[in-house]
Amino acid sequence: MADSTHTVEFFWEGGNILNDKDRWFKGAGEIYFKTRVTILGRSANLHTARFPKEVYTLHEGPYEINQTLFKGSIQNGEEVLLEVFPIEKDLLDPDDKFVPYRRRFLRSPERWAGLYEPGTDSIGDRETMRDWQIRYRVHVS
């Protein structure tokens, strides 16, 4: 395999909240997402971010992000771990826990290009967690 470098962009389109975890008497909470992209190869690199910059009022149904999670150079053979941690903020009680999203990308980045959304995975539905779903695209050049 050639030792070539690719520009890889993870673009987060959005997803769905399947369970907002708030009973009717508590009212809507707020949600934001912490993200972590770890590149393991010749050297380990860690990129973190928060999406959106403000918080969303949490409700069941679709949400939109439409922002780049990560864009950078990846060499053939480097491994990338994408992690997304939803954080639901409650005013009067402890924050509710959501299952984080994790996906590991191996081998050549050229193989990663495409849409990642619920129902498109041949190895189970990795883009659906217990209470939420994620949808993003990977662009490789």
C-alpha cells in the first residue's frame, strides 16, 4: 500500500433524538455534543470540539448540525477514532446520560468516503444508539 496522504473531512449533518429522557412535568432540557477525533499513526493527535456552540432545546425528533467535525490530513494506515458524547443539561436535577457514539476507521482513507446514517451499515446499525441517532458524511480527496 502506498504511503500517501489524504485530506479527510467528517461533516456532521444531524440525526434524531429518539428519547429526550424528560418527563412531561420536567419540561424540555437542553443538549449539546462533545466530539473527539483521535488519529493514531506515526503520532497520536487528538481534536476536540463542541456542537453546536449554543445549546439546543431538547425534544424528540430530528436535529441538524451541518458543520465540519474534523478536516485534516490522514495517511494510509493511520487509524481514526470518531467519538460523540451527547450531554443533556437539566436545570434542577442531574444531567441525563446518553450512550456515546464511537466508530473506528481503519486502513486506507479512500475506503471511508460516504454517508453514515441509520440503516446503511452491514454490521448492525452502528449509527443508532439507544436514545439518539447520528448522520454524517466522510469526504476524502
